[in-house]
Amino acid sequence: MNAATLGNTGIETKPSTHGALASYALESKFEFLRVLRTPAFAAPTLMFPPLFYLLFGILLNRGNAGAAHYLFATYSVFGVMAPSLFGFGVGVAIERERGWLALKRVAPMPPGAYLISKMAMAMLFVAIIYAILATLAFFLGHVRMPAVEWTLLGAIALLGTMPFCALGLMIGARANANAAPAFVNLIYLPMAFLSGLWMPLGMLPKFIGEIAPLWPSYHLSQLALMTVGQVPVAGVAGHLLWIAGFTVVCFAIARRWLARAG
Amino acid sequence: MLAIVTNKTDAAPAAAPLARLAGASKTYGKLLALDKVDLQVRAGEVLALLGPNGAGKTTAISLLLGLQQADEGKAELFGLQPKSLAARRRIGAMLQTAAVPEALTVGELIALFRSYYPKPRSVADCAALAGVADLLGKRYGKLSGGQQRRAQFALALAGNPEILFLDEPTTGLDIEARGILWKTIRQLVAGGCAIVLTTHYLEEAEALADRVTVLAKGRVVAEGSVSAIRARVSQKRIRCISALDSETILCWPHVRSVVRDGEHVEIVTDAAEAVVRQLLAKDANLGELEIRRAGLAEAFVEITREAEAAEAA
């Protein structure tokens, strides 16, 4: 029987791996495979924050364990930004422009599968970056913390993917594929600096400290710096609320922009 | 006794359309892309959407697929909103510009698309129907342009759709690949699938389509079966080897145009028999006489030319 002939032989009688959960899992698996097979994206994104930390957090602060510890917390936040912003900002822009997104919108892909799989990838990246940072901090920076605080910092980092995925999605929904990396860089690096991730806000001009609450990275770093013993300026709840609000607003805007994108 | 006369013009009432546009209009900024367009897609039928570039074919398809919303009028798939999941589970589409993630293999892509549908085709079946069975393990980015088109076709088939939307499916395919696609399309139609096809290859529309809708500048300018459209243009082409002078032939009644191609002469006329009689009478050495009815291509050019003239008037 020729497989190309039509008839009941071609139609599955057993159900496929259909079902929302199966689709999400498959979508995430393929997103992972995709990224794994493009090392040109994966490797720099993974290596950049740890290398920065190695240079500025450890080598340039020879022996200053306090600085290494402080910067470990802030660089954990820094390490969250790139995978989320680039994965969504550039990834979505490219896929939108090239028509892949349109094809997926025509297919009955379970809503959310696309975003969830991208977020899962961003979180995986963040987890790996955090692990590398933690290793560097422990062995080379001689940073010592109770075990629960290592985990807490990791959790804060993972939480941080949310606002940056949302922000990245906003960029990806509007920017064209060539401009997207520029937009992301324009936002990513200045925001990191202005949030006091590279140099404590106390060492920067006063007005920078005053506008810092605008940035989600600032709020995340306030939470992260609890592990250094610093008390968060607006309280844990305050910062969490701000981050949640920011995420929701960005997603809402991105959704409207994507709906119009066609 | 009363004689009841029934006037049966149609053979049977038409089945309800699976998808339709009713009075649909769409504007992009200042450009009126579609102007109150009506379209109907029926089961087991191939509808070819023809028209020059910019006529609104891709916009019409976008409305039916739910990628765009109509500004006026309605777009419906199975009586539902085109955007709804329930409707999308029963269709497949091959879009004109659809770049697909290059790092995934063809087999992985088909598996991914399959998972969206409740009753999909097997990967092997999709691959066989699209002619990509030997490419399943290859990464999409490493395929040639024609192979990529065929892979996209496999993705469109993955869900076992009731309606298949094909936007210029055979662009860039060689004769063999085009043949595979045509064969598959015919099989699918025989199985009850409806197909909406846009194409610039008029011989493709002629070979596959049951009905044709011609769009020009966003409006429907002709609609009907292929033979009905062809009949709108009543020309015939006569081709022969003749030594007669072209100017002379042009002066004969019913002759529209004369083109000389070396030994051959090609005459376009409304009344082929009269012209042939003249040829046979006037040229004893006439050879290779051929009479061809106007094809869809001629009809199409004529229809769009009429539409533009009406527009300009």
C-alpha cells in the first residue's frame, strides 16, 4: 500500500500527543533544541555576565570580599536581563518579521504556548548564568552565605525573568528585526548602569538615585541586596508589587501591538 | 388542468459554504485593499483566486485566516470567527512569506504542527504527500528554496484540514515538485477537502481549479467556473505556416491580430471558421494548421484590461 494514497491509512486513529500540556512541552522542547543548535546566540549570552563579574566583581576588587558579595547580588540581576530581553526582543521581532509568527497564529497553537516556551528558555538561561556566577562568587570571590540565601537569590533571579520578558516582548512586537538588537542594547546596558548594578547608587550622582525606581532592574536589585544585609528601600512587598505591575502593563501593551501586527 | 412549470435553472441547491467573505472591505491607511468582496469556499472544490499584483488576493486570504480583521463586512470559517481555535483546528495554510525556524529538522517541524490538531496525519504521511520523505532529518535552514516550499506544504497538511489555503504554493518549484503538489491537491479534493489557491501560473489554475474568482484593485471582477470564465473570452487562436502577407490577413473580417513568427503566422479571431475558410482558399501551400481556444490566460488578461478600462472611465 503506497503511503501516498489517500484513505483511512493516512489518518491517525490513535490520538496524537494532542492536548495543551503536550503542546507546551513540545513547543518548549523545540525552542530548547533551536537555541542549542545556534551556539552563536547561546554562548555569548551565557558567558557575558559571568565574564563581567569576573572582571569587575573579583579581579578589580582584589581581596575585597564585601565588594565581591555585593556585586554577586547585583550581577545576578544583570544576568537576568540579557536572556529575557534578547530572547523576546530580538527573537520575537525576527519571527514576526519573517512570517513564522503568522504561520503559528493560523495553526491552532494553544495560546500561550509560544510565550511560555520562550519564557521557559529564558529561565533556563538565567538558571545557568546564576549557577556560573555562584560558582565564581564562591570559589574566586570567597563569598559566603547561608544556603537558604543562595537559593533565595536564585529565586529572585528567576522571578526577574518576568518583567524583562514582558519588556522584551514589547520591543519584539514593534521593532523590525534589524533594529531590535539595537533597541535591546539601548535599553539593557544603560538600565543596568542606572539601576546601580555595576556601581552602587551611593557612588553615583544623586539624580540617578532619584530616578532609579523607574527601572525594574532597580527593584530586583533591592530584593537581591537583602542577601548582603541591605534593607530594601520600599520593603519586599513594595518592590514585588512594582515588578508585578510593570510586568502586567508591558504584557498588555505587547499583546495589543502583536494583535495589530498581523 | 393546470400545468405546473418549474423553472429549474440550477441543478441542485449549492451546499453551504465552508468559509466565506461577505461584503468584506479592508483599508490599510489610504489604500483600499478590498472593496466589498464576496467569496465562497465549498467542500471538495478548488477555488482559484486570481488577479494582478496588489489586487487584494493575499488580503482576502488574511481575512479568512483571521490574521487581519475586516473593516466592513464579515469573514467566516465554518460559520465561526476565523480567529477561533475551533475554526483553526480544521484548516491548514501555506503562506507566501513564511520563514520557518532554520535550526529545526523537517520531521521536528511536522511533529510540532501535528501536536496542535486533534486528528492529525502521521509524519510519514505528510512527508509522502508533500514529497519530502527523504528530507525529514535535514534542518530546514539547509534545504533549497523549492524543498522549503514543499516542507511548508507538509506543515499545511499536518492537521488533516477540511480547508487548505495555498498562497502561491508552486512558486520556485521545478516541474517534478509541482507535479507532486498537483497530484496531492487532486487527491485531497477527491477526499472532500476544499482548497483556496492563489497563483500567478494560470495553467495551474486551469489544471486544478473548479471555480475562479478574479480580483482587481480590491474588487471581484469575474467569478464562476473555469469554463465560464474562459467563455467570456470568445477568441480562438489559429496558427499555421503560410506565405500570405500579415497585413493582408489583418484586413480580413473578424481578425483581431496577426503575428508573424518566421514561417508561422498566429491569428487571433472571434470567428475561426470564417478565417480558416479564407486561409484554405487563399493559400494552397498552407501547412500545420492549428486552432486553439482561448485559455484562462487570455481570458484573464482580457478581464483585467476591461476592469482597468472601467475604472479609468
